Amino acid sequence: MANTDTIDLVAKILLIIGGLNWGLFIFGVNLVTIISFGVDIVAKIVYGLVAVAAIIALVKLFKK
């Protein structure tokens, strides 16, 4: 099984991507589309991973 520190790091990176995506949306820029090179299925996977990262962060928030 993966190291929890690695999972936490990946979750934090994905949450940063999600937050930046929302922030850049104000200027009409979609960071996920840029990262995925416009490939729709890759963008959906990134959005899904960001959602999973948010769930991980939420669970950790209430565990402490």
C-alpha cells in the first residue's frame, strides 16, 4: 500500500490545482484544460482526482 505521506502530498498538489483552476476561471482560463492538453477524458480524470483529494482532506480534517 502507498505511503500516507505520498498520498497526502499528491492530495495537496491536486487541491492546489483545483484551487488555482477556480481562481483562474475568473479570467476565463481553465487550468485543467491546459494540463490535459484539451483531451476531454484526461480532464475528467483530473477533475475526479481533485474531488478524491478533497474527500481525503475532508476526512483528515474531521479525524483530528
